[in-house]
Amino acid sequence: MLKLSFSLFLGAFIVAGSVLCSPATAQTIPEYSASSVIQLAPIGSSEKTPVISSLALDPTGRLLSAVGDDHIVRLFDVQTGRLLHRFDSHVDWVHSSVFRPDGRILATSGADGCIRLWTMESEYRPQIVGKQLPVIFSLAFSPNGRMLAAAGFDDKVWLFDSERGRLARELDAPGRDIRALSFSPDGTRLAAAGRSGLLRVWEAASGRQISDAKISARRIWALQYSPDGKRLAAAGEDRSVYLLDAATGETSAVLSERPGIVLTLCFCGPDKLATAGSSNVIRLWDLSTHNELYRLVGHTGSITTLGFETGSKTLISGGYDTTVRLWNLTNRDVEHVTRR
């Protein structure tokens, strides 16, 4: 189990995961509480407690970045719980953070229209790319780390050379409000979706458009390829989760509608999917049966971001309740409560 220990003077504290106690009802979907809860707090008396808009784990699972509406990028050591750095370069809400697959660079972006590349092996001075861009909601590195895709309040998806910070290509996006980007695991395809409900896929190397799929009449908030590259999951404001055949672009299944807008999703292996959003609950799905396996409860506000660390099988989540929660998906042999 991943264990954290944060000090108050670092601006966070830990509430140990507790067992929910309530009389069991008829057999329904089990619910589990978090292994650990990190309550972010302002470091200075004049600062605010941040809403968390994006979390990212580096490839080793040792570094965790957290960004939000206080314009600050926080970098934690996951194993020791130590706050390593706080970066104050952004001047507006930070919407996205993502580590390059080699772990050497952390990319962040937001409402200030700039993408910052933080080199983890130096003094953390950012390289600023894409100046005078619109609000950027989503970032995604290609699996080989050479390309960084960015999109937001425009009808373009920008592809940058992640080493030089130079714009390499512009793609015509499916609408002017793009909220989600995802590269296929082999790096050959890039998918994007947003307000139009249209999911567009390109050939990553050439920029050639491969397919368009109108999967919803409402905004798509979340999009991700499965680790084996066979599926593409998408979800948003119509509260359903769509599973597409990644090879054909055809919808293969629709997970049943649930309460709340789906703001984020994350594969936890090829056949497990976590989804979350305005219902304040994380749902784990078995994609071989399309059944909901269990729920992760405890958040008291909309959940905006999910991530999965494959080594420790730990799911991380964050959102509007200003907490980061860690869920060990292999160690649930504790009492739990079932609810209708």
C-alpha cells in the first residue's frame, strides 16, 4: 500500500482511510473508502485552499504533481510525503499537468494561454512554449515523448516538439472547445473531443484525419485509450460512458447512465475502467461484462482528475473538495458498506 506522511507546515495533512460503518443492506454494489487522504491547504495565511483540476504521476510513481485554481504547481515526493517544490510561474487557473513518459519533463497549462515545460533534472526553470494561445484545457505526450499535444478554447490541436518547444503541426479540431486528448499506446493515433460531442482521430505522424464519430449531443470531458490499444473510452455531460473499437472507431458498448456528469476517466488495466465526476463517487467497471464492480466514496465535491499507478495498483483522485485521495485497488480486504 502506498503510504504518505505530510506535515502541516508543508501545506497538507493526512487523514487515514477509514472503514465506512453502516448496517449492510440487500446485496448491491460495495463501496470502499480511500487508503489515504491528502488535504491540500494554503501555505500562507493570505492564500486560498486550491481546487484541484489535474493530478499527474511520473513514470516511477514517486513524484506527484497537483495543480488548480490558485495558479500554483505543487510537486510532492509520494513515498515520503514531502512537498518538494511549488512553482508560481502561472498567472491564472492551471487546468492540466502531465509528465513526459521518461519522467524528465512536467508540462502544465491553463487559462493564461502558455504551456510550461519544467525540467525535473535542473533548477525547475520552465521553458515557455505556445505563447498567446487560448485557454488550454488538455495536454498529452506521445508515448515516445517526442510530441506534446495541446488543445482548449480554439478549433485547433497543437503538436509541439517537446525537446525544442517548437510548434510542429496544427490539426483542425472537432469544434472550438476541446476538453480531452489521448494518444494511442503505440503512438500512431491521436484522439480529441469536446463540446461538440464529436470524437476525431488523426494519424499522429502525418496529421491525416482518420475518423470522426458523433458519440454524443453534449460535451465530452474525458477520453482515453486502453493500455492494450484496443479500446477508446469517452464520457461527458450526457452521463454515459462510450466504449469504441479503436481500430474502426465504431461504438462497441455504452455503459449504463449514472448520476452526475462524467468529468474524468482512467483505465486501471486493459479491462478495468474508473469513471468519476459531479456525483462525487468513483465507479470501477469490468469492461468484459460491462458491469459496475464497486464504488470508491469519500469525496465531497466534483471529482475532476484520475490517475493510475500500475506498479502499486494505486488509483489517485482529486477535485473540488481540495483533496487528493489514494485508493489501493489490490488491498480491499476490509469491511465495506453496501448501498442501494
